[in-house]
Amino acid sequence: MTAERTVPSPGVPPREHGSPHVSVVLPRGSDHGHRPPAPRPPARPASPVPLLLADTAAALLAAGVLAAARPHAALAAAALVAASLLLRPRGGPPPLPGLLDELPAVCARTAVAWAAVAALWAAHRPEQALSAGTVLVGVAAQVTAGCLLRAVVHGRRRAALLRHPRAALVVGPAATAQRVAAAVLRHPRCGVRPVGVVDGRGDGGEGLPVLRTDEEVERAVIQNGVRAVLAVHPSVRAERGPLLRSLAASGCVVWEVDADAAPYPVRERLAGFSCRRLDFAPARGGGLGKRLLDVLVSGTLLLLVSPLLLVCAVTLRLADGPGVVFRQERIGRDGRPFTLLKFRTHRPVDEHESATRWSVANENEMRAFCRMLRRTSLDELLQLWNVLRGDMSLVGPRPERPFFVAQFSQTYPGYAARHRMRTGITGLAQIHGLRGDTSIEDRCRFDNAYIDDWSLWQDVCILLRTAATLVRPTGS
């Protein structure tokens, strides 16, 4: 968490007094001068209806087998259909799965559905319990019908992709991008057809045309109807993040492709390359569930700790004079400024120093009570009011001052993307020890990873781990 001690940050020299005010966060879609192509409706995903109909037909066939074996088991047959549809396997990752790929999942889920229905029916009507032979015949019939019907659906989709593959741009160093593009073109079953390579520093060479300017990229997207983007180098996401976000905003699906063998297991592959889909959609902000958690926890904590807040305020007033509450402008979600509240533990020389000098705790210059507030993070408790107001969240990237947001956004790729979600009192970076005078690059990476992988359970885990660290406080 951030303190208000005024020591310059290593690698970020403070500006001279009187420096002009700088813009905080670049407008959405315009970072680093990248102009997104005209937005288009996103490509429609494959409809789930054909697979649903295939699974329903197989379940009805199995229910017919059950009804033939037990004419009075209509209730069990209906339960079997319902269980089969609830447990049905979804479509697999690209490329489209085949019959053998889905066979284990179909067999396992079908067997579970039949076993559950047979057990419940035996408990309800012991005298009409299903025999093992009936269960085996039913499972075999449903698996056979389900696999064959799913194979038909996947075959039709694969044929459609072969006839109309999705045009794609390959982003990365020209040599690597050309190699990946050539491999993808040799495997048309992927359903992706590279039409150009994007590399501002590449010399082209043989293969697809190399696009070097934003205008060339925009023209290629429009003329070829580009719907997919392949980022083929580990540094592309950081270096070309604004371009990838611009292409995603125009309706393209962005994939990160590992041009070499991945050192870890992967589920999704493209022409033999490991890949994963990147989500550049505007931040969800956590949705209603996150906001309800914020309001419930912050409101409850404010009620519980209000006596403690009063004691801290009175003690701080007596020990350090007037001005108990420290107010400072910070940058929140979507670059909007807000006023952050803390207990004052240090007094900067003036407002300019407070806004433009890096914040690092220096306990030697604080009174004993202020040091205690800082070490236990009690000075941050007032931010529960910011959470209740909606300025912040309990969990999220820590907010920073406009001066440093502007500097860090220019120095560290992806820093501005931290503002896709509400800032927080604690976060994934903080529970990994990134507090105070620590690496901004590491914080940026952890913050964006938190946003990309957000879940309500992750918020709960971070809050529990934060509470555990308060038992052994290390300061802000």
C-alpha cells in the first residue's frame, strides 16, 4: 500500500517545481497513437443448438430403452433425459473436436447419469430396480447415438470452416510471424487463414506482406474482413498491447501463440502450436457480485471498527496536532480521479511535493504512534469509506497519483490497462509482497493478471490472505 513519505523513486526522477499538468490516462483505444479500425459486430460464436439437439436425441433414445425395459418407469426416463442434458459435454477448444476426442467425456457423463437414475429408482421402487444389463445396454445406446450425432455436427462445422476460414493477421517479429503463418496455412483444418504480418521493424522477406503502419493494418482489416489476430512472440502482448486492444475493439479475436514448444501443458493448439485466447474486452469491473461483496464487507467493517477509528483519530490529534485525515487525489477506474482518505502519518512540505514525490515509509522520521499505524496498516482503514462510496473496491490494483500514473503509463507497457477495474485497498500484487518501494513492472504484471483472471472466489482468497498478513504486519 502507498504511504505519503516523500522520497524519490528509483528510476523515476521527480519533475521540477512548476511542471505543467500532464494527462493521466490516454483515452480508450488511443494509447500510443494506435487508431482502431472501425468497430464491427463481433464474429458470432458457433450456435450451441445443434449440439443440444444431438444430445437431446441421444437422451430420448436412451429413455426409450429404459421405458421398454420398465414400462412403468416414465418418471425415471424423464429423470434420465434431464440428467443427461445437465451432464452433457460442451464443445471443446479449437480446433473443433472429433469423435474420438469427445468419446471419454461422453462415456463418463452418460454412465454417471444412468448410475444416478438407477440408484434413485431402486430407492423409490426396490421391486422394479434396473438390472445391470439394462443399464449397460442403455449406456451403450446413448453413447453410440450421442457420439455419432455430435460427429455429424462437428463435421458440418469443420466443412464450413474449410470453405470460409477466418482471415487473420499475425503480429510479431517478421521471421517468427512468417514461420507461424506458413505452418497455419499448411493446416487449413484450423479454420484460420493468415493474410498479413504486422511488424513495424521487419524487412519483409518471403511470405505474406508485412504491414508496418496503422494505416496499412486498418486497410488490411477492412479489405480482408480480418476476424482473428495471432500474437506470436512473448514480448508482443507487452510491446504491441495498444495495437492488440485496438484490433480486439474492432471485433477481432486475439490469440497468443507460442512459436516454440510450451514448457507447460496446454489445452488449446493451433496447427500444433500452443495457444490461448487473450481477453481485451473492457473490464467487467467484477459485476454485481463484486460490488455486493464490497458493500457488505466495507459496511460491516466500518460498523465494527468505528470505535477503533475514533481512538486512532483522537490519539493522532493529540500526538501530531490538527489535520488527522489525509486526503489525496488518486486515479481510479477508467482514469477517473477521486479523493483517497487515510490517517495522516507524515506531513509533506507542500502539496506539490505530496503529489510528485514517490511515497516510501521512513519510520525514523515519524512519531511512535504514526509508525504503529503504518506498520499495522491501520492508516488505510478510512479507505473503507471510499469502498462504500464506490470510488474503490476491497480488492483491485492500488490507486496512484496522477503524476505517477502519467509517468508509469509511458514507461511500463500495460500500466494504463490496470485502470480497467476499480482500484482496491489490497490486491494480488500486495499479497505477493509488492508494497511500498517495490518494482512497478511486477505490480503491473500482477494487477493485469488479477483483472484477466478475475473471479469472486479470487477476491475472497485475497482478502483472507491479506487478513493473515495483518497478524505479521510489515508496513506499507
